[in-house]
Amino acid sequence: MKILIAEDDAVSRRVLEATLLKWGYEVIVTRDGVEACDALAEPNCPRLLVLDWMMPGMDGTEICRRLRRRDDGDSFYILLLTAKTQKEDIVDGLHAGADDYITKPFHHEELRARVQIGRRIVDLQKGLADRIAELERALTEVKQLSGLLPICAYCKRIRQGKDYWEAVEQYIAGHSHAQFSHCVCPECYEKIVKPQLEDL
């Protein structure tokens, strides 16, 4: 999984990067909030972020606010890295849109645990988004079935293309999960089947 880090202090940035690389993550490194926002505007950008709170130009909480205002459907898990320890400050960070925080200097195992939580949430969000997309595709197929069907008045086949016709059950089976069990209705039995049986 890719993680984006935004940290203006070179030493802290290098330690954070080395730590995450050692744990097997692919790390996208940015040096301030502006670089971070540019990286997050790219397609397939990381969904798990570790942001320093205090950075020149644009701090971590401003990045949080900007990401939460996006309406493109992308979801992010944001871990704020901060030297602030006052409860009021932490509440402000969470209200800005952070999902979690860790105080500096960070304890390696605490960081690992919090990043693992973030990874689980990102995986769950991705699974949910994939499921929604699957349901939307299924709904599209159902809507196709509810439209006007060009059906032959004699043989009851449905036109699929300019010169291609197929049986109703084949068409429905190809556009839904319906299964068919063939039988004979009473009217067809009287008109078709019964005369055939009498001729035997």
C-alpha cells in the first residue's frame, strides 16, 4: 500500500520515510502542504496519509479540510503528526478532518499500530467502493430490461443488433441472473400439445 507523508523537517521526514519503508509500504514523500496537495491531485494517489500538523504555507489541518471538501468520491485516512498535546488542539485537528493523530516524537510501535488501523480502514473503503460499483452495474442491467424491447410478433425473438435475433430467455439470461424452467401453460396444452397427443 502507498502512504503519502508530508513533513517539512528533513530529519523527521527521513526517519518517517525509512520507518515506513522498513515496514513494507511504498512511500510518497512531500516536504510541505502544497507539495502534498499536488501529489493528492494525481490519479491513483495514496489513500493513507501521514501529515505533519505544523508546516509553512499550508499546514496539515488545511490539507484535511481541503480533502474533506472534495466531491470526487475519493476517501482518505489521515493521520496527523503533531507536537501539540493539548486536548483542545487535538479536538481541532479531528474537527478539521483528521481520522487519528500521533504526537512527536513518535513511538515506532504506536505509529505502526495506528498506520495498520488506517490501512484496514482504507481496505474496507475500497472494498465498499468496489461493491457499490458492482451494484451500479447490476442496476444498469436491470434498467436495460425495463426498456422497450424490439420483439418479433410471431416467433417472439428479440433483436440484439441489425440482423441478429435471439430467444427471449437467452436475452433475459444474458442481462440478468434469472434462470428458466420450461413448462406448458394450459392454453398451449389445449391448442398444441393435446392435438399432438391425440394424433399418436
